[in-house]
Amino acid sequence: MKTNFKNNSNSIVKDIKSHNKFKAIDELFTRVPLLMELDNQNKLKQEVYKREMIQTTGLGNGIAIAHARCKEARKLVFVLGISYDGVNYDSMDGEPVHFLFMVIHPPEYQEQYIHILSAIGKMFCKCIKPNYNELMKKFNNISQELCCEFTKVISKLN
């Protein structure tokens, strides 16, 4: 599967400061070089917002997968933001989000998008074992391991 990923840590923000989901999304757009390079950044950001207003993408257990499919996206973009304090994301379990993934893709990349969702699930099965609360106490270790797994996923998609 050929994609337009950049295989480097420039698609990871390890210290999201925002505590509101829309501000956290804004922060990714202003801090991730891959997103900053996009020609139609405002339109893509609006599509992500629009999706969030339909229903939260905060899945629970500290995970959110903000996403948008739109024809203005010229390539598939996959980024990760990590918040140590947590983002109030209106998650399904009511808990803050610590791992904010964002996927933006054109309609013709739907299959790759599905593969990314699968990879995110596998990353969390591998990195976050059954006892989530205990592991959150070791947040720095989890974040490092997750960043390594994220980089591996991107490598496999190239």
C-alpha cells in the first residue's frame, strides 16, 4: 500500500497543552509540520470540526481518533498528539483524552484509512495492557512506547 506519509517524529506532538478538544485539534494543525504544509489547511480543519460536531470521536480509555474524509485532502495524513494533563473531549466514557490521533484522507484512500484504524487498535492492544489505570501512572513510558509503535505503523504504510 503506497501512501504519502513522512516517516519521522514530525507527525507527533508529545505535549499538547490545550484542554478543549477543538483547541487541541487547532494545536495539532499549528504544531505538526505535516499539517502546516497543507495548502487547504483551514478547509480540512473545518471538516474535522464538522465530524466532531456530529458525534465525538473520543472513544474512551484516553483515546480519540479525530478524522475527516474530504475531496480537498490531496493525501492521507496521520498524526498523533499526546496530552499529559488530558483533553476534555466529551469522550464516551466522560474521561479526558491523552492520545489524540488525527486522520484526514481523500475518498479514494478509504481502504488505507481502515488499515490505520486497525493499526491504532493493535497499537493500543500492544502498548496499553488490560490495567489502564495502573499504566496511566507510568504515562511517560507508555507515551514513548506508543511513539515507537506509531513510527512502525507509518513505516509499514510507506
